[in-house]
Amino acid sequence: MDKLLKSHWFVRITAFLVALMMYTSVNITNQDATDTEEDVRNGEGPIYKTVSVEAEYDESKYELMGLPKTAAVEFQGSRADLTKLNLQRGQTAFVDLSDKGPGQYEATLKMSNIPNGVEYAFEEPTVSVTLHEKKTETFPVTIQLLDVDELPEGYIAGTPEADQKEIEITGAKEIIDEIKYVRAFVNVGTAKETFTREVKIQALNKSYDPIDIKIDPATTEVTVPIDNPNKDVDLSVESKGSLPDGVELKSITPENKDVTIHAPKELLDRLDSIKIPVDLSNITEDKTIEVSVPLPDGAFYASPGKVKVKIDVEKVEESSSDSTNETASSRTFEDVPINIRGLSDNQEAAIRTPEKGVMDLTVQGDEEALKDLSEESITAFIDAQNLSEGEHDVEINVELPEAFTYQNEIKKATLTISETTA
């Protein structure tokens, strides 16, 4: 076998046979193609086309559904007739429903303006279509904001305004009757300023699922106001606790006279000042401290968020009190009434302890200033906001002019809250 493979004649004969097979195969293929082209030229082969499909019906009364956009057609005829057919443009198939009312039909596809001598056959000769009663209805366009919670802190979105307040939608009565809402959705995302955007209008059913129906116009321009409401309010200091023995307060002064509060407008309208609580119980010398600005309920943030407060004190020798309960640096006010703040409109409250809802309060400060201090300048109160019906032990707060501190033996009050009867 090895000897045969090495023979020059064997190699030449094998190469000749392979070349002959390839030549025969190519010629057979070319002949088949030539025969097919000749058949078409002689009118013996079909032409295949895809044509658009239209329908004839009363469009003022009915909406047609189910009609395909195109149909596959086979044409046969003589060479001359098929040539005429090829020269025509925009050939269209149609179904005739001009004498039909609402209902479902198996309609036969037809062709028009076909040259004489040309025959045609559809791949699918009939189509299933439905005529629906047409209905037009006007709907209000509602704008819904998305991702409002992703707005930067302190920014709020106002009421959006659309140039398309309402819209007429025309379609099959059965589909129009399914429409319960017409909405345009606007994503506010991380917006920091008012913007206008063109958004798509959607028809939704009662389950808020989109309905496939043509809406004209399909979009509307929506303007969304973006605001960062804020207000500058006065800043004051509310002292807490009492200075250690032998230490007297000279002054307590915040570095800022006011602070900017960022909050909803309705809250800002009610807000005029902010009190910064400062604990004096551990102050033994002059000191400047940094205190966080307390935020009212519902506020976003304060600017600045912290302020410095300068506290000036001096050391004094203790002196015993006389029969009038007054000293050189302190004065006791008896039976100071305790107020209740923060009750809702349908609540009422009573203080069980201390008895009669009053307390004694020792005020410390400059001797001359203490002489001029009136009881009307002192307010003791408890904060009942967010407290439910029942009995509560609540801390007693005291408001004084900035130059004074106080001591009170009674730190808490017992409060009973009940609902008012109509």
C-alpha cells in the first residue's frame, strides 16, 4: 500500500477524479439556477411578495381589532404580466367590512389593481377580525410623583402642573369602559430645583395595570416645583440644672443670635425662636461649650447644626438665708404655678403632685437683678406632647431670663391625662 501511494500515476489519477467531481457539481448547480430563472422569464415560476393589509369599514362608528399589518402572497402569470406587476408600487391587500356591524368575522383577503393574466393566492386567505362600537370619553390627567423620598434633605416637591389637564381617548367601547385612571408619572429623584419634563400619558384599569390603547397626544409637559423652605429664627439659651455651691452666674451668651431652620412651610409659620438647653450643673469656671440646636418636630435640619455658648461665672462665698428666704445671690419664689403644654384638642389633664400644681423655686443671679425679677418672668411647665391617656411622671421645666439659674427640690410632676367628652 505504501508503494502504491508513492506512485506518480496514482497521485495524478486521483487528482483528475477529484477535479472532475467538482466540475460536475458546479455545472449541475448553475444549470438548476438557470432553469429557475428561465421559468420565471417564461411565466412558469411564481413570485412571492409581502403586502400591507387594509380594511374597508365605517371608521366613524367602529374600531377594528385583529387585522394583521401584512400578508404573504404568491403571484403567477406570463412574463409580461408579472413585469407589469413588478412595476406597480404599494400593492395592498384588503378586507371588505363596509356592510358589517359590531361582531367577529372571518374576513377574506383580496387584492385590487392586479394586471389581467396574473393570479394570486394568499398564504393565509382569511383573517379573524372584530368590529367594536367606537366610543370617545374625556378623562382628567393626574400627575403622580415618584421617588419623592430620594430628594435631598430639606427639599420638598410642590404640586406639579401639566399642560394637559384632561384628554379625549377614542377606542373600542369595551376598552374605553375599562379605563379608570389616566396618569403621567414623573420621577423627581435627586432634583434641587424646579424642572419641566415631557412624560408619557398612560391609561390604567382599576387594578392600576396599563391598558394598550392609542392616546393622542401621547405625552404632556409637566412642571414640578422643588423648594427648600427655611426661616431665620431667634436663638436663646435655656439653662438647665444649678451651678455648684460657691459659683455664681455672670452671663450666658450664645455665639449666634439666630439660626436657620429648614422645615415645611406650615411649621415655619408657627416658629419664631429656638431655645438651646445648657446644663450648668458641672460649670465651675468660665467656659465656652458647643451645643446642638434642638429641632422642632417635623423640621429637617438647622444651619448651623451646633452653636457655641459662652458661660461666665464667678466664685462667691456662701451666705445663710434670712427669714425672708432671700440671700445676696438667690431668691425663693413660693407657689409658682406649673403649666401644662402640648395637649391635643381632645385631651384634658390634671396635676396630682405636687399638690395644687404649684412649686417653690430658688432663683440665683446678680443681687440687684434679683430684686427686680418678677414672678411673671418665671414659667414652670411640663410637656405633655405625645402623651397618651393615663398617668405619667413628667419632668418639670423652668424658663427664666438668661441671666438667672434656678434650683427646685421637686423635679417631676405626676400628670393624669384623659380624653374630653363631646
